Amino acid sequence: MSISENIAAIREKMAAAAREAGRDPKEILLVGASKMNDAEACKAAVAAGIDALGENRVQEMTAKLAQDAYTGAPLHFIGHLQRNKVRQVVGKVDLIQSVGSLELLAEIEKAAAKLEIVQDILLEVNIGMEEAKSGFAPHMVEEAAKAALACPHVRVQGLMTIPPADAAREENCEYFRKVCALYVDINGKLFHNNFKYLSMGMSGDYEDAIRAGATMVRVGSAIFGQRHYS
């Protein structure tokens, strides 16, 4: 199947999952996780109406920006962002989804201040409390949100999470429900219910994420085909 056909099939499944949960399918955005796919694949996804494209690697993103790979769609950074590469990302992307430490938040604020812009971000929740994974522990997210509110050049637009890769489906669904509850709580307490994005769910679990409340899903291989890590 082509990229266009894959996107159409995924949107059908997204809509069905949304309706099961009593939600409007139009509320949920599809981000094409385009890691390890070339500029032409990105352009094909844009032509097929993808809502946004998401990159994991700064060097790859920079190369594809030079090829106008993302023209016509918002660009998100969805991978782990090292502090020494923040300046290459701030101002280049519409949304940084993976802000998972106060140190990274401070670097983004500094870089955005130099450019005199406001950078939209999501706070990453380490819902599985995994030592090897970045992100704020659930009990630290409110503190992180308050720190972000004190940054004039950063705007928090919601939360993002990736459950543990080895979680069983019901565990996964429970993780999604917990992050959704956290999203609702912090949105009401600190952001006047102005959050836009609860980003959770990937190729293997985006339907469950939608049923649990996701407003944005990040889908890679189901759109672009299997990645080859050779």
C-alpha cells in the first residue's frame, strides 16, 4: 500500500476508536513519525493530508529541512532532545513534544529568548517510571508545569507519554488512562483548560490511546513501512 493509502486506513481506524469513546474524530491529530524516511516520503505524507510530521533526530531533521521535506505541514520534534542540540531545534519546529527535564526546559527558554520567540512544547511524562527513559515522574509533572509557566518564552500545550515497551495491552491502557487523568488535572489547575494536545499512542497502540483520551497520535511504521536499522 502507498503512504496515502496507509494514512487513509489509519484515519478510518482512528475515527472508529474515537466514536467508540463517544468522541469527535476531528479532535484527534495524526503525526507521521518520519524517522529514517527520506524527504520524498515526507512530501508524500504531506500531500496525503498528514496533520504534522515528527522527527526524532536533529541531524536528520536538519538535512530534510534543507530539502523542504515538511513544507505544507507543521513539524514536531518527538525524540529525546539533548541539551547541546536545543539551538538547532528551537524556532525550527512548531512543537517540541519531548521536554522531560527542568534542565532541558531551561535550555529551551534560553534559546527561545535569544530568538525573541515563544516555543510551544509538551511535557513528557515517564509514566512507567523507567530509569533509562527521560521524562518527568507523574508526581513531578505539576512542579514542571509551574516551572514552565515561569518561562516567558515557552508555552506548554499539553503532555506526551510513551508507556514501557514491554507492557501488556491492559497495562498500556492503564498507563494511558493515568496520563489522561493527569492531563485533565493539570490543565484545570494551572492552564485554564487551554491545553491542546495529549500526545500518546504509536503504530501498535494508537487506537487504545484514542479510547483513553489522546488528542494526538504519533504513527511511523504503519504509515511509512518498517524501518531498517542496518
